[in-house]
Amino acid sequence: MAFPFRPEPAPDAAATANSVTPDIPGQLAERSLLLPVRGVRPSDLYDSFYDKRGEGREHRAIDIMADLRTPVVAVESGRVARLENSALGGISIYQFDPTGQYVYYYGHLNSYASGLAEGQVLRQGDVIGYVGQSGNAQTPHLHFAVSRLGPDRKWWRGEPLNPYPLLL
């Protein structure tokens, strides 16, 4: 793959994963999540979860660099909770995990997979969309986030969790 921007990988991925794992609930840490972008290896990832963004906010996600229109897959089975197109995240998908306790966010897509709909049941590995640079993205990548949902199951109120150690 040819990337217009490629951050340096973390110096010691195992050490970084271990240092952040306490932020990840045990139940979620034990799952075998897929990398959400086809053809990307764990060594290609960069932990940008705590990076600062404009207006004093933290990133609270990781950006996975990939070529435009690279397939994006469901990291695990679950259900499409919401399809959205916003100024910041662009074309995006919110996916609930099978328990309804966690939400996976896939942002800056080029497009959804054909026929994708809210409420649709997904199997791990299903193609759900394609890498893009919609919203405020300057270069093609997938903005991937994980949040723990509260008892009200409102996807916009979830507690952000660092997805980086979950994908190693």
C-alpha cells in the first residue's frame, strides 16, 4: 500500500499494550477483534488515542492509514446501531457489540458497503464500508474508536476506551 502519511510505529508495541490494558475492561480485552482495515498489520498501527487535537480535545481513537476505498470490516459480530454523515466524522458507522455494552465507531469512510442498513446484524469480518477522507479528514484513513456504553445504551455518551491494545 502507498500511504501519503505513515506515522512511526510505537517503539515497543507489547510494552505499550500492557501499559494501557488496565483501561480496557477484562471482558473486552479477552475478545479477538479483527483489524478493521483489510491488509493492515498490527505493526502498521500507531497509538494516537491520547494525541491532542484542535480546540483542546484529545483524539480518543486511532487513525488507521490505508489507500482510498480499502475495505473496512466489522471487528466482531454485532449490529449496526447508526449510520451517520457529519461535518467532523464524515460518513461513519456505529456498531454495537453482541452484548450491547460496547460501541465501535468507524469514521471518515468513502462509502458504506452496498445494502448496509441500521439494525443490520453483522458477522465478524463482514465488509461494512471503504476507507475514505470524508468529514474533516485530510488524507484517506479509518478513524476507529471503541466506547463502553452506559445503562442507557446511548452511543454518543459512551466512555472512550483505547482500541490500540485490542488490535495488537
